[in-house]
Amino acid sequence: MDHYTLLTRCIAEFIGTAIMVALGNGSVANVELKGTKGFHGGWVLIGFGYGIGVMIPAMMFATISGAQINPAMTLALAFTNQFPWHEVLPYIVAQLLGATVGQIAVVLTYKPYYDKTTNCECVLGTFATIDSAHSYLNGFINELIGTFLLVLGALAMTADKLDPRADFIALGFLVMCLVISFGGPTGPALNPARDIMPRIVHAFCPFKNKGGSHWKYSWVPIVAPIIGATLAAILYKTIF
């Protein structure tokens, strides 16, 4: 990665995050929006969408930018001195902008089906997360544990640097499993950029049945993943 400029690496983070959000939230839209070919296709379909949605940009850009595509991962690496602090802000800005573009791609693709869908929670679910039990505590715990497992797994699987392609196939399966195993309560986010920027896009979309953007909950998928990711990075670096 050292031979790539910061700008090139940020472009990779931008494109990678856009692909992740487009494929991930695209799978949610395919299942949740009325009239699509995948309508009511089930949670496993979303698990596949998000798992492969993370695997693809990881395989595309890992050797360029590290394919962090997640502000929680970037901050966790910086907190544990595995990533330079002066590059944190450019990386996060690129990730946030990428998440915005990825979500706009979903909106443009599924616009006719948003118009058919009357359930506002289904509409919001294709953008951002909300705790199904309407409990901030439950949502916080879910996002913290999920992101902890994601980052711990990612650090462990990519540590050997022997065959990064195999590592990132495994990472895709890890994300898929996390969505299937821990996705019921919140969605889940596991990534502040994947939630906050699509939530902002939701706020500006003129859908007649979109409902509110649930801003009171929006801090949970930002704070909890950052804490979970940092704890995982500290644990891995301390022990291994």
C-alpha cells in the first residue's frame, strides 16, 4: 500500500464503500420493497448480499488501500497505532462519500418499488438501521458485539498475509454469518458510514410513504461500532 498515494487510496476507499453499500442495501431493497423479483425473499438473501458486498471491494482494493471501507475499522487501527492518524480524516471522508453514492444508486434502481411500498419501516430498512425491539440498549449491545466479532475476525484472518484472496473470501463469509446470526435486532450496521449517510439520503428522498428517518437512534450505529471495533483491535494486538 505504501507505493500508492493517499489520494489513490482514498479513491479506492470511496469506490469500495460505494460498492459495499450498493450491493448490501440493494439486497435489502430487493427483499423489502413491494413488487421486486426478490420481494419477501428472506433474511438469508440479505446475508448473501451483504457478505458478498463486503467481499468484492475487499478483493478489489485490499492491496491498494487496505479496503477498510468502515470508519470504525479505520479508527480502531489508528487507536492501536496500526494506521497513521493524519490519514484518518481523508479515509473517513472518502468512506462517507462512497456510502452516499452507493445509497443513491440503490434509490435510482429501486425508485418504482419505493413508490409501491407503504410500510415506512421497510423503506427505512433499505437505508439505515433501527432496533426491532425499540430499545437503544439492545441496539447498542447488538452493534457493539457484531462489530467486535467483525473486526476481531478481520484482523485475525488477514494477519498472515499469505493469500489475501482467501482471506477476503473468508471475510465475506464472516459478514454473511454476522448478518444472519446477529442481524435480527438491528439490521445490522457494523459500520457508521453504512448507516449515517444512507440515513441522510433517506431524509432527502421525496418518497410518499417513507416516514421519519429515526434520528434519535442514529447515534447508536455510530458509537457502538467504533467502541466494538476498538476493543477488538486492542484485544488482538495485546494478545497476538
